Amino acid sequence: MHYKKLLVIIGIAVVAFVLEFGFHLNLWAQILITIVGALLALSMIFEMIKTLRSGKYGVDLLAILAIVSTLAVGQYWASLIILLMLVGGDTLEDYAANKAGSELKSLLEHAPESAHQQQADCSLQDVALEQVKINDILIVKPGEQVPVDGVITKGSGSLDESSLTGESKPVEKDSGSEVMSGSINGSSALEMKATKLAADSQYQKIIRLVEASQNQPAKFVRLADRYAVPFTLVALIISGIAWAITGDPNRFAQVLVVASPCPLILAAPIAFVSGMSRTSRNGIIVKNGTAIEKLSLLKSIAFDKTGTITRGVLALDKVVPATGFTSEEVQQYAASIEQQSNHILATSLLSSVHTDLLNVTDLKEDTAQGVQGIINNHTIKAGRLSFVAPQHSAPANNQPTIYVSVDEQYAGKITFIDQVRPEAAQTIKDLKQLGINRLRMLTGDNKATAEEIANEVGLSEVDADLMPEDKISALKKTPAANRPLGMVGDGVNDAPSLAVADVGIAMGAKGSSAASEAADVVIVKDDLTRLVRAIIIARETMTIAKQSVLIGIFICVALMLIAALGIIPTIIGALLQEVIDTVSILWSLKARKGKTTFN
């Protein structure tokens, strides 16, 4: 909207210039500028009233007074210059803010839209999600999303619930197990009974959480507005005294012209645009100037685990052979027997094995249990312990594990782990060096795994076994003394938390687009140290923005005192305002360059 006003003002300026200096129709030029200026001042008054009603304040009053006073004393060209700078600043601020505002777009695009409904004659019919009723029998094919919350009535397999809970490993489900909408089915078809309508299911609940969070944005006072009240009071006092002493209303206008709040309006947005450009060059997208301000003031940060502190990809942890077997044998047997399986653990194992695989005959797969076959005349089994060696007892294990047996004799196990990012520990250390000491983990993973990962990277606070609504509750309970609060995540399940935090920070390289849409800051490169860079750049940007605003204010105050003595004509004052703007802008552009690390 502001850019349209700017185009109108530029058009009016061109027409007025032609009228006055081309056809010498000074009166028509004055009338044209006066009408436009009065209309824009009136619209600004309405905007100011709305702002005041919302409990906020800004630089609008001083700008309106400057426009009205110059029009009142016939200094219409000075008024036009002020209008150009004022609306130009608003346009620039609009440009600095990211107007995408489509936090729900990705969620809606990836939400289940239909379901395979089983009919009375056992045939399947695809129906819209809204048509699914409680107790309907549905079929979920391999690789598909579970359409609604329900219970498995036939079949078993592994489901990927990472987008909902943050749990990195697949969850094994048997007949009678509950399943959540939005989770991804594994390699075998499942028959399920709907227990909730689509609107009440988990995936739609996440969408509603994002909507609710976006409808209650955190209140925050912009940098320029924090200086507006004292600056306005100083300007009014100086101009009022000058008018009272001299009795000349022109003196009032002369002071207000040089007191035009253009440095406040221009300096901060340009610094923010410069800082945002700098973060972009470092693989970080900061969506608006407010995010820069909050990022620079962060007092605490919460991290998701999977895909944020960890890579979100299972990798081989260790091979533990039983007596009589070697690690190499166990690993080779397991990889050979699993080579045709598409189970996530099999895929992770094969990507970690670099030895030759053995030939397998009579290969059989027992869904959700394991595989077996003949290798060199030996019966090899790999999978769950109850399938591989039911007679063997093993201590409780929280890690994803493949057990192996040879001729019904327990041979060993291979464990997997969600690898911690190599840069995670250094990132936590650097954040503490920046003075952000309240660092915690919020995860849907189990407590034992979460605490192990947290200890490894240096996080002392851990909240585990959390659903998306639990994360939001934990964030909302953060004391005011520990705010602004940042939240770092990457999954669909993190989107509501990113939206409700003061600063949502998404790992966007491999994370869900829903998280990136809901976040204020998106780390494009798959590197957690970029978070430290973003905070350093934000702090430098804010320092430069404050400096540029204060430089403009101090020069304005000096010129106001001079103008109060009648030394500066109104039109010259408006032109001097351009000098102030130039100085403020040049200083703001310093935010384009600077350090990004502690070195």
C-alpha cells in the first residue's frame, strides 16, 4: 500500500514541478500539493488513532505536524519533500519485512486429503478425508500417510512418526496399536479403524496450533518508536518556544521541518535490510526487521533434538558380538541378509557396510519381525530379538537394534544412533559465550536418549516425551526474565513451537517446509553454527541501527536550535533534512559488512 502512495506523490511532484516551473502556474502547483498533502495527513491521522488504540505509539504525530505546519505557512515544496521521505521510509520498511505470511501453506499442501475406505464387499473406495467417519475401516498402503487417528485392526509394520513427535527411529506397530494421522507407513499395508474424525486428528491439530499461534503475535516495540516520544516532545518544546518568543508561525514550521522524523523512519529499516542481506550471504534468511531486533536480544533458546541437535538420520553405532563370533561376522551376516529389505534399519546398516555381501538363498521376510535366509549352509536371522533368538535374554535397550542369530544361536547385535551434529557442542559453547545461558532441549524422543544427547553437547535442561502442544506449553511458561525466547527446530511437529516462540528458528536445509514457513529465521545451510552467526550479525546490526538513529537525532536537535533563531528558511531546512537522511543512511549501510564469528 505504501509503495502506491509513494508513486502517487512522485507523480504529483512531477506535475507540480511542470505547473510551477514550466507554465509558471504557482498557485495551481500549491493547490495540488496542498490537497494531496492534506489528504495524506488526514490518512496518517486515522492510522495514528488506530495505532494509539492498539496501545502503541510512533513517530506519526511529529510527521503530521511537520506537513500541516509547512502547508499552513505556504511552504508547500518543503511539505512535499517531507511527504516523499516519509512515505519512502514506510515503503522501505515494507520491503524490509517479509510479506509471505503463508505459514500454513506447506502444512495444508502435505496434509492427507483422501483415504482408502474398505467397503462391505472388501473393495476399496477413495473418499475425501471429511467423509471418513468413526469406526470406518481404512487401508493405508506402503509409504502413505495415515489419514486420521485410529487403531490397527490387521497387519503390522513400522511407522515414521518423526514429523509429529520428533522421534527419530521408526515405531513398530501391531494389531491393536494406535496410529496418528500424518505418520508415514512403512513397507507393508495396514488395515485400521478410524477412532477420530479428520478435524480432530493429530495432523489437523498441529495446523490449528500454528493458526492460533499466528493469531496471537508477541508484542514488541520497534526501534524507531522507542525514540519517538522523547524526540517528539523535544521538537514540540523547541518549536513552541520559538513561536511564543517571536510570535511568528513560520518559526514553528522552520523548526518542525528540520525535526522531521525521517532519520527515525529511514535509518533503522535500512540497517535491518543491510543486516538481512548479510545474514542471507551467510546462509541464513531473516524474514523481517523485528526478527533482527528480537534475535539480538535473545536470553534463552530451546532446541528440538531430532534434525536440530542431531542429524536426524540413523547411523551404525556399534556391533556387539556374542561369544564365539566376531564383529565382522555379525555385521557381514546382517548386511547380507538385509540387503533386499527396505526397512529403515536395513537401509542404515547397508549404507555403513563396506565389505562384500554374501549370497543368500531361501530369503523370507516376516513383516515387522525380521528376515531369514541361508548363507553358506547356515540359517541366518536378523531383526527383533523375539524373532531371532527368543530364548536369549537381553537388558533393556532404548536404541534401535538389529539382532542376529546363526543356526538359531544368538550371534550378536548391531545398534544404531541418531548422530549428534559435530558442530552442536561448539554451538552450545559459543551461545553461552554470547551470554545466552538458558539453553534447553524440548523433544518428543524418550527421556533416556534425550538426556544422553543433551549431556554430550552440553545442555543441562531436558524435557522429553513431548507432543507439539506440550512444547508450546513449556515455551509459554518461560518467565519474562528469560525472554526474548528462541526456538530451534526442523520438523512439522516443531512448526507450532516456532510460531509461538519470540523468535522461531528453522533448520531449513533438510527440515520441513512447514517449519521454515512458521519460523522468523531460516538456516538454509545444514550447519547449526549459523545460529551463532545470525545472533552476532543481529547484534551488530542493532548497534549500527541505534547509532544511525541517534546520529540523525543529534543533528536534528542541533538544527532545531539553529532554526529556532530564524537562521534556516523552511525550504533550506527541508533540504538539510536530506543531508541528515544521507548521513543516517550511509551509517546504516555499515551493517552490510562485519564479523560473523568470535575470531
